[in-house]
Amino acid sequence: MYVVTLDQRPGAPGDPVPSLLRLLADLDAVVPFQRARPDALQGIVAEPHAAVAAALAGLRGGAWSVGIGVGAVRLETATDGQGRPGLRADGPGTVHARRAAEAARSGGRVPVGVAADDGPAAAHAQAVLRLLGRIVVSRTAAEWRVLDLLVPGARGQQKVVAAELGITPQAVSKAVARSLWQEEWDVRPAAARLLELCEQAGGDEDAADGDRAGAGAQSSERRTSATPSS
């Protein structure tokens, strides 16, 4: 699981929560993104590409820092102080989410943090996400007007976008090139794969712990069965 925490950065104008929730609404989430605090959002996704998409959506505009905690998450139903039903999450993924959010808040111009059981794997994923984030935070409002109308992998769409915006196809092409839009989408799968490796490393350790626990139980059973009865 990937627990994604988005913290509003100091000095962000107005309330950026509604616009970010709109960007995150289409993601396939185990726990939908919602306010965790007045100035923070959190959601849980099962797929690494969704975690990458959430991170890049949060970095857009520079109003948020983004932490991704990778690891197992246990969910159970609970009610808040006002009797409203909801979900309570705990487990390694939530612990790492707190660490990742703290790292993101001190992440400088590209505030992204990743934390997992496998520290080196998390560092690799974080490094690539920060490079991708640098692309995203450098874009202008004019470039976003073009990019928001593009669909990755679709052919012949630049003329359609140009007509909709009332600009030339050459202007659209230049905006795409300047913004490194194609390069971003080429690198997204690599970032997702690195996040996936963080989760697999944690899963292997959990499995090994389970094997050791099982071996210990079998050994205990053998000792018990060998004990003479009185």
C-alpha cells in the first residue's frame, strides 16, 4: 500500500484543498483522498502509478509537500468523536507515511519524501520523484492551459487543442516541448517501478518474518509433543 500525505506549505494563497481534491478525484484509491487536518490531505492507494500521479498533482503550483509511505496497512471501521463512521488505518505504511511527510516538509524546492522498510529503495524512488517534480513545479500557467487538454498517447490532438484555445498548433507544440510533458510521461513508469520495489522489499521481509514465526511454532509443537505426559 501507498499512504500519500499532502501538507499545505506555508504561504499558500487561499484554500487550495478543493482544486487539489478535483485533481485527485479520478485516482483509484483504497481510501479516497480527504482532509486529515485543516491544512493536510491524505489517501491510500494500492497501485504505485496512482501514488506517482497523486504526488505530481500535489506538486503542481507549489502549494503542497508530498510524503509517500510504503508498506502494509491495516484498515478497520471506526467512528469519530461526533459519531461519524470512517476507517482507521495503522501498520508499517502509516508509520512510514509520517516519516515521509516530515522529510517532504524539509525537501526544498521539490518537497517530496518517500519512506519504506528498504531505505535505499525509498531513497531511489524519492530521487526520481524529485526530478519529475522539478519538471512539474517549473511549468507556467500558460503551459498548464495546454497540458490540461492533452491525453497521453493520443495522436493528432495538438491541432484540436490549438483550436479550442484559439492559438496555433505551433504554439501548442512549443508549450509541450518547453514543459517536458512527453519526458514526464516517459519517466512516470520508472518512478512507479521504484515505488513498487520498495513495497516488494517490505513484503519479502514480512514473508521472512512469517516463515521464521512459523518455524518457531513448528519447533515449539515438536517440543511439546515430545514432552512425556504425567
